[in-house]
Amino acid sequence: MGTQRLKQKQYQTLSPQQIQFLGVLQLPVLSLEKRIEEELEENPALDEEESLEENTVVFKSPSSNQNVDDFQIADASNSIQDHLTKQLIDLNLPDSVLFLVEYLINSIDDNGFLNRDLYSISSDLLTNTNNVVSEKELQLALKILQDLDPPGIGAKDLQDCLLLQLKKSYPNEKIAFKIISEYYTPFSNKNFEHLMKSLTLSKKDLKGVYVLIESLTPFPAAGFSINTAPSNYIYSDFIISITNNALQLKLNKGNVKVLKISKYYSDLLLKTNDNDTKEFLAQKIDKARWFKESMEKRESTLRKVMKAIMELQKDYLISGFETDLKPMKLADIADVVKMDISTISRVSNSKFIETHFGTFKVKELFSDAFRKDNGEVISTTVIKTQLKEIVLSEDKLRPFTDEKLSELLGKDEYHIARRTVAKYREQLGIETAKLRRTL
């Protein structure tokens, strides 16, 4: 017979105002603009004032150690579809064939692949255009597409893409074609011994094949835009500058409007005698006031949290050197500002910070602590940087295993287990030793 137990639990019930505040707190500045526009459209009791704040726009920098000027956004006006369609003009194709080729062009993905089978496309044509098209007709259209520039366009996957490029640009490289068509898995896994034995190749010949294949384009649509949508920018939420060796914080408000309660609706509430109208107006004005207060609380919270972060990470934000990055957890900041950890998380997860050495997400300032043998406490980010440097300097003929990397890190007093090395390596996007091998 089951035993009944009485448990007492405490639950925190959030008010609608608190839920609204948490919702706007986690939004980055660009999403906040849209949220305000929606609220202004929905609630006539909420009004706006013109803001004199300047807008700040920056390009995204993938790393805090990279300068934003090093990154350019490609011109999106020349899409891959435009590039391919222009080439059809000189082919004088029958209208029926031209229609199918253009349909396939508009079906390729961002990489330039056509990863749907022709049967499915045939079904789509029947459903969407009421055209009965055979797979043979589509195969002809696909052949025309794949003969266009850039080589590899219209491939079903990476393997097919490489084969198309070899066939078009290097028709005499029979060994390379055979390796990709019949030995693609051992090739991808860099199983050199298996390839040399199976194909009776010398190490020099196999190296030549790798050099050739690695010179091909893995994604034929690279450098083009898949559509003509505008380029994406990063709007930094926080801008940190240095004046007389002191950090200065500015909140980027973008196009965020200064809000106020509509005077017209407030006056109307005082004048009307109709109870239904009074109730309606009161609800709208209360909602407008809650939203306005949420926005004000959002700004004060962002400032308070970011100033606490700046105080803890002052050395790093001034120098830009990762060795100056201190271990910092969400709980550390929560303790300083006397806020819940979830609030700190909402501030840091989706927002960007602009510094003199790059633009990056606030959450990148958080890391675990590691205690060296001499008692010094450092950020795990420092260990990851050292790991990256070791891998960059290794002999690619005999790359270090995770076990060896663990041993080498230990010489710098970073005594971490092999499985931890593997975790850090994966976080850094570094492949296993086997896949880092070269001939």
C-alpha cells in the first residue's frame, strides 16, 4: 500500500507588472524598439516624446580580441538567385524548361545546395502550379542548373558538391574523383593509411589530392546573398569607453522612444461620467503606466548590473587582455546588486557590449574559476586561450591527443582532466587530433 506524504512548498507568484518587467529586461535594444512600437499601437493611452539620444550601430565582432574594423558585411544586392538567373538569358531555353530551371534556382538553400529530391519538387509543382512535371524533365533542368557558375551549385550535399566541381574544373583528376565518390568517409576522417593501402597511393600523391580537394569551395553560394534582405547589424546595448584610466558607461538606446502617459486620455478620464468609459480608460492608463515604469526600471537595472560587472572586470575592460579577465559567476553579481540570479542572466544573455577592443556578448565576461598550484585564482578563459595556442603551434603531422594536451597544460600549472580538455576543445570549435592531422 502506498504511503501518503504531505509536503509543503513555497512558490513565488509574479504579478503581471513583474512579468512585464522581466519580459522587457531580457530584450536587446533592437527587439525593444519593436516591443515599444507594438505597445504604442495597442494602447492609445501610451504616448511618445522625441528622444535626442544618438543611435549607435556596430558590426559584430566574433571575438573580444578582434577589431570590428576587420569585419565587412558583404553586399546583399547580388543574390545567388540573381547571379544564376542572369546566366540563363544567353541559353535560349524553351519556356517550359526555363520555368523549371528558375524554380530549382529558387529552391536552393543558403549554401547553394538543392537538398530536396526531385520527386518532392515534382509534387510541389503539381500542388502549387498545377503542372504535371516528370522527374526526367526535372533532371534535365537540374543538369542545366549544375552547369552554371559557380561550380557545385545545385548539389544535394557537400560530397556531391565536391564531385561536381572536380568534374567541371578538374576532369583529369581521376584519383581525386574516385576518393570523393567511393572513399568519402575515410577521406573526411583523414584515415590516410586506409586510403594509401586501398588505392596504392604514395604519401606524396595522397597529399596532392588533399591539397586539391581542400582548394575547392565547400559551399558554392558563399559570397552571395540567398535573398536581397538587408544585412544584419549588431546594436550594442552597452558602450564602455575609457577616460583618464576610468571606465565610462553609456546605454545605447537606439531608436527607443521616450514614453509618457497620454494627456488627452488622462483628461478624458477626469471629464467623463460614463462608468464603462471610465473603466476602459483607467485600464488603458494603468497599463500604459506599468509599461512606462517597466522601461524605467529596465534602464536602472541595466545600469546597476553593468556597473557591478565593470567594477569586477575593470582590469580586463581597460587592457583587453584575457589574462586580466577575472573569474565571475552570475551569483557574484547577484550578491553585489542584491538581485536574483535570473535577473542577472536576463541582462547578460542576449545583450552586446562595445569596448575599445571589440564587441561581444555580456555573457562572455562570465567564466568559472581555476586555482593554480601556487594558489593564484584565474579564469578558465585563460586556460582555453592557452589550449588554443598549444593546438596552433602543434605539429599537424602528429597533433596532440587530449591526454597530451592535458599533460602540456599541466606544465603551466593548469592541472585539468582529459575529459575537461575535450570539453574546452569542443567549446573552442577545435577538432579531435585525428581530424587535425595533415600529410
